[in-house]
Amino acid sequence: MPDLSYRTVEEEAIAAECILEGNRAGGVIPRLLDLLGTQRRNLQNLSALVSFNFLAAGLFFATQIKIANVIGKERFGLLAYGIALGMYAQTIVRYGMNRTLVRDLVHYPNRFAELVTASRLLRGVLLGLVVAGLLIWKLLWHPADLTWAVVAVVVAYSLKSLDLQPVYDAWNCMARHAAYNMVQRGLYFVLVWVVILAAPQHLTLIWIGAVLLITQAFCLFLQQRWASERMECSWNRSQRNIAVAELFKNNVWIWLATVGCLSFGTLNQVLLKYYCGPGELGTYAASWQIIAAAMLLVGQVGRVGNPATARVTRPENNGCKRKSFLLKYSCVMAVTALPVVIPSVFFPAWIMRNFFRPEYASSAAVLRVLGLYLMVFSLGFVASQYVVSARMEKTYFSSVVLGGCLSLILCVILVPRLSGLGAALALLIAHSASIALYFVAMIKDVRKQR
């Protein structure tokens, strides 16, 4: 089944190319209609992704704002702290395969089931180690901020690392995957809003953590069951062990780079809590919810572009084809981000005043900086996908390390002085530096293609 799905995607790309070549003498409109016909599957995926995730982003935004207003900035800061730790755990368990598995499945379709099963095994082992380490930290050192509610949030985010998004993307079944995610988010929203509407005084962090954990486990069950029914595992244990070892070896640089990426959006939150306390982190997190909802939409549009980026980086595609694709892709990502960037940059005080309690009003300056960051992020998404697809792992790693070191230095300097605004500035400057390096590497690679 995966091979057939892969060939369908490949045939669509070949058909589109043939039509472009065969109709160069024809009119613009006929060529456009033919191209839209060949890209019907991608357009359907994009439509479903945007529809599902626009709804999900709206519900997420409304729910997180309500949670922030109900529980107050101190406890909301602890929730943000748990999410930050969960992002570290999730990134460790994924071992970079969220960035490379689509590429590998597209480049080696004959090894589809082998690679997917090996990735499952490797992530399962890493998940066990992470959860064990978290429990040891909780039970032996008893840190005051690592409550059982925070532990539940961390484990829930760790479970997301077992997500099969790369598999569904390679199959071109993004709409189905988006539907499963919508089920998870829908259940989460319903269970949280029931408490908010019926008894808001009982909305606690432990309830939020438990709901996250249960709904994420259910979503994974749906994903794994459907995918497992469509793969044939006819290879033996020795092949499996070789595949696991291969993934472990080949993803080291990307894994280190993805951990380093947390020096941008996650480490600054951990350091903000360390220097200024959970209340200040809660104020920062209020602005971050708006940007996070927009990043969800940007990321889903990027999902459609990721398999296409993997195909365009094959050796047979020359520099002109790559350049044309990257320019169009960058424009699409920028347009996707603009509806949130513009109000965040020009009207942050109005947004914070009308959507949040007065205790969050000081976060307006933070929102303006994060709005600029969203535009940088949307363009950097394209460059980072290209660098990974072109197998420039060491370049990707070096860029992230340099940006991560800069982020750490800026956080230490700016956060104690400017609090949340310092954390936002550190994020913007450091990630912009890394993205600039991605672009330099991408442009050089495109130019040398004949």
C-alpha cells in the first residue's frame, strides 16, 4: 500500500511537469487549469489541513485565553513551564525523525515498512528512557515546581513524539492525519470547556494535564491502528535491528540540531521562569498563545510543502526548478503568516486589552516582537526544510548551534533586565541569525545545481 501511494504522488509530480513542458506554446489559462488538475490531491490536502487547523487554531486560541484568565498568571506560568519541559522531552524522543523521515520515505519507497517500524521502535525506547528519567527527577529530588500536574503535561507532550505525521505525509494522506488531530483537540476542548462552564473554580492544572494525556493517547491509537493495517512487515529481526541502528546513526546531527532549536522558543521560557518567576512567564505565555496558534497554521501549510521539497531536492532537478519552487513556496508561507503578523505588530495593546485580563496587559510589547518573529519563522520554515531535504545535516546543525549559543547569551543578558520582552528579543534575534545561515546554505546549493 505505501508503495502505491508513493507512486501516485510521484505520478502527479511527473504529470504536472509534462503538462508544463507540453503546453508552453498554449495560453496561460489552459496551462493553469491543467496544472490545478494535476495538483488536485495536494490542493485537497491543503484545503483539509487549512480547514481543520483553522478551526483547531481558533479553538486553541479561545481555550488557552480562557484558561489563562481563569487560573491566573502564576498557575498559567506553571502550565507554560510544563509545556516547555514537554517540548524538550518530545524533541529528545523524536530523535530528529520528524525532520528526516518524510525525506527517507520519499527517497527510499521500497524500504517504507522497514523504516517506519524501525522509527517506532527507536522512539519507543527513547520514550521509556525519558519518562523514567522524569519520574526519577520527581521522586528523588522533589523539585517544588515539578508537581504531578506538570509531570502529566510533560508526559502528554512526550507521547506526541510517537505521532505518525511523516508517514501520512509520505502517503499524501494529510487530511486523514489532520482529522485524527482534530479529534484529539476537539476532545480536549470539550473536556476543558465543560469544567470552565460548569465549575470554573475546579479548573486545575492536574485536570488539564490528565485531559492532555488521555486525549493524546487516544489520538495515537487511531493513527497507529490505521497505518499498521496498511503496511506489510515481511522482514526479519536482523533487518529490523540494522534499520534501527541506521536511523540512530544517520539522525545524530539532525537530533542534536532539533534539541538546539529549543534554545530559541523553549529555553527562553525556562530561563524567564528561572530569573523572573512563573508569574512573568505566564504574562509572556499569554502573548505566545496568539503566535503559537498562527504557527500551527503555518506548520500545516508547511506539511504540504515538505514532501514537495524532498522531491525537488532529488539530483535530477536543476537549479532553475529549485529556485522557482522555493520562491513560490516562500510567498505562500509569508501570505499565510501575514493575517496574524499585521495586527500583532501594529495593534498589540488592543489585542491584549480586549482578550486578556488586565494583569496580562504588560505583554503588549512582547506581542509586537513575537509578531515580527512569526514572519521570520514562516520564511525560515522553507529554508530549514530545504537544508534537511538536501542532506546538509552538518550545515543545519552548525547553524542551530550558533543560533542556540547566541540565544543563551542574549537570554542571560536581556531576561534579567527586560523580563518577558528580553526573552522575546532573544528569540527573534537568535532565530533570525540561524535562519539567515539556512538561507545562505540553500542559495549556495541551488546555484551549484546544473
